[in-house]
Amino acid sequence: MYKRINLKKLGRTHSHRKALKQNQVRSILQSGKVRTSSVKAKVLRGELESLLNLVRGTKDGDISLIRRFNEILGKEELVKKAMELGKKESTKVTVKKVGYRAGDNTQESVVEIVGFKGKRDESKKKVSKKDEKVEKKEEVQEKKESVEKKKSFANLGAKSVSKKVEPLKKERAKSRSGL
């Protein structure tokens, strides 16, 4: 009998579903967050929480656990990251709903590991206040130069068109006919 067993099948065979879960777990341990459909996000959250709870419940250096993680994750780097994250009590897995996918209008979510510290982008590093002031002064000077160019006689007949492209607001269809 198949009673009271809740399993998200995700429209896939057992082997395909297993591979999908492993791939998503690997990618979230590499980058810290993954954007996917809401149903897959819930499955991924459960998988990650169970892996992290396994680490919390065992001793340090448990060989059988390390071998099991090697099967699932495939790389020693990811196994080390998972062990470090599992030891921390503050590590949590969160799911945030983001919006709807453009192609098939499926609800999307971001699965994120709270407490994950990975490689930071250099563009995200904080810029000192002095650098910000210098950049603002340069922008002001560029604006003044562009205004002066517009006033010159050489540009009398030229038209300057500047369009600001606004991002599209994604909303779900109002009627049920599109589903």
C-alpha cells in the first residue's frame, strides 16, 4: 500500500529525480543560492536540511558519513563545505518566492543557505567614501561637458534622443484561460 507517504515526484523517473536533487545540492553548495521553480525549491530545501542534520548528529571525522557525502556531492571541496555548514548552529536554508518565469509562467523561488560564506564578487565590495565623492565629482563634470556640447552651434540640427528602458513587471495572467 502507498498510504501517507508524501513524495514529490516532479514529473520524473526515480533516477532522473535523484540526479536533479544531487545537481541542485551541488550547485547550492558552490554558490550559496539557486533560483528554481517553487516545487523544486521545496524539495531542495528538504534535501539540504537532511544533509546538514546528518552532520550535526554525528561525530567529527565520521568516515561513513564522509563517504556518503562523497557519493552525493562528488567533490571533496563540497564535502568540506557541507561539513563546515552542518557544524554551525546558525546555518539555515531559506526559500524566497521571487516571481514568475517568463516562458511558462511557473512560480520561481530562490533557495539560499543563511550563513554561507563563499567567494565574493569584487564588484560587490564596499567602496570607500572618498572614492564615492571622487566618482560623484567626475559625473558632475561629465554632465556639465555634455550640456556645453549641446549648446554649441555644431549640434544645432542634430537631435539627441535618450530612452530609459524600464524593466517589465511580470504578473500572472488575470484569467484562467492562459493556464
